[in-house]
Amino acid sequence: MDNFTQFMLSERFRLELKWKHAIYEVDGICKFSDAYFCGPVIQEVVQLNNNDNIVLDFYSQYALVVKNVYLAKFEWGEVIHNSDNTISLKDAMLTHSTELNRVPKLKDNDYLVIDTENHEVSKHMFHMVYKTYVVNEVIDLYNFGKK
């Protein structure tokens, strides 16, 4: 089984969020330096708006009964569409509640795999969050249970 099959998502709809540094200055806020989107779905993106956001749902990576506890808002400022099929994101950050929300503390070499399948124009209005997985540098699904 290839490593992306473990996410149960189509290669066509895979969007990756990568960064140079994940910086935590305040609980519940992770700022990213040199953040960018990449992956096969970039070829289908018509335009990504400046100063926008999406809600990421990390629930699928956990085996718990409670939904909506692992939501985080990913937001960005200026967007730059690059010739190498990446999209650079200025002022990118991930914010989440620190009460119940247990979004993992990301490392510089981790990255996010975002499932965009239900976010085509005809379906997007019915699906307000993006299923998201945290992956480490060797393309293994991150195990939040390990110490």
C-alpha cells in the first residue's frame, strides 16, 4: 500500500501544506514561515484568494467518539501562484481553541495532507471543513498516541 492510500483519499484531490518553520509564540496559534500549498489538486485550482481561510478537521486521524473537537482555522494573507505549481502563502497561521481542541503541535518537518474532494464548486457549500492529516518528514501518518 502506498503511503497516501492510508489517508483514504484520491490522489487527484490531495493538497499539501508545507512550511519552513512552525512558530508557536502563543497557545492556540501556530505561525508558518515560507508556507505553501502543493500537490496534484493545484493544477485544478483556478484562483486562490488573498486574505482567506479554511477550516481543517483533524478528526479522521483520531479514534474518538466526539466530533468537531479537532478543528483549526488555517488563514493566510497574500497569495502568490508560482510557475512550479505551488502557491506561496504570506502571513499563514493555524489557530484553534485551547480548551477542548487538541490540535497537535506541529514541527518544522511535518506537513499537512488536506482532502479537497468535497470542495469542488458544486459540493463546497455542503462541506464546510476539510479533512486533514498530519504527516511527518518520512511520509508516515503521524501517531499522536506515541510519547
